[in-house]
Amino acid sequence: MSQAKQGDKVQVHYTGKFEDGSVFDSSQGAEPLEFIAGGTDLIPGVSQAVIGMSPGDTKSVEIAPEEGYGQRQDGMEQTVPRNLLPPEAKVGDPLQAQAGEQTIVVWVKELGDEEAILDANHPLAGRTLLFDLEMVAITAEA
């Protein structure tokens, strides 16, 4: 049976959990996630973890922040007037913001009547994450 190699296109079911076991995301009951093993489309910890797996294999991995969404960086939060946000914005929503010529994604951290706090850190930054992985298929070999 073939094993996934760097550069192979793979299909994987996953369940992402926090250290307390609570689930934050899963592909169960949906289409498997398709990506390039060892590529840059996903967090490095998951992208690298599938290398060497064969269809039908399962694996549980612990992903440190450095191999996930990175460490939280102080100074990535900004307070802005509430009226600059869309009226339907809710805490946790991703928004696009301009930083000079660059468009970045920020998350609504807090909403007040007059002000909002936006955070450019990914919501999972600084967290150790646990992933249960199931290799469904290797759809194209490198």
C-alpha cells in the first residue's frame, strides 16, 4: 500500500481539539480535507504529520503553537471606533483590514457601544492543538 510522500495530494478526515478535549473543528460528516502533504496550505504540524501515512491509517498528533498558528504576539490588538465595523459584526467574526498596501485578516475580540477591539492574531495562536487524523486517499503522487 502506498504511503503519502512530500508533495502528494491527499484526502484526510480530521478532528481538531484543545488540550481539554473540546473539539474546535472537524471534517467528520463532511468531505475530507484535500491538500498537498508537506505543503504550505495548512498549518505545518498537520501538513507534515500525514507524510508516511497510508489510506486507512489513523494518527493522533499534538501540535505546538510553532507548528500551528504561531505564538500570540503582543501589540496585534487595536481599538477602533465601533462605527467602522459592519453593523452585523459579532465577536469572533473575521474581517479584512488595510495595513498600508496590505490586506490582513483581523478578528473581532470585543464589541462595545462606542469601540471595538480587533486582533490580528489568529484565534488559535498560542494554543497547543490535538488532531486526530485519518488518511482517506492519496489522490495524486508526487
